[in-house]
Amino acid sequence: MLAHVLARGEIARAHALLHTVIAPQQLQLCRLLRNSTAHWLTPSRALEQDLPDTDRHRYTATTAAARDQDVRTAARNSWRWSRDLAAEAAGRWAIHLPHELHERISSRLNDPR
């Protein structure tokens, strides 16, 4: 959805999606993978204490001011982190990932419109 919203140039909506829909789900998956589910309902709570530096830096790279290029960069960073988390989960729990779909989404997010 985020890729389509960005393709239409809806920067404010893309910004909102990053912070209200995508980030909480990413953080929940990250917490699950790190065995840190104490703050499951509010996954950003105590993030600085609960997650390793690498994950905190990846999360920060998915945030942005509501400016066109900043949101587009954050969206690409968010997608890369989502794919990395999904790959880690797939390896751990033998989950099949839709790689072709992932490539199509990556292509759309990398479109510099």
C-alpha cells in the first residue's frame, strides 16, 4: 500500500502509514525475533532498553519528517528492514516468502518519481 501511495505523490499519507501502521508491525516482528515481547501492545515502548543497537538504528532509519524525499528514503529503508526481518523469520520458522511480490514492491519503491 505504501508503494502505491507514494507513487500517487501522497507524501503526508505515506508518512502516516510509516508511523502508524508499518512501524508497529515491524517492531512487533523484531521483538518476537529478539525474544523481547514484554511491550508487545506498544512495541516502541522501552525500545532503547529492550532491543540491540543494530535494530534501534534500523528503526530510526525508517522515520522521517513529512517531506517528499525524506519519506521516500524512510520508506525504502523500512522496506529493506521488513524484508530482512521477514527473511530472518522465514529461516527460523520455515515460512515461505513471496519473493516475486517482494521484488515488485522493491521496484516500485525505488522508482524515483
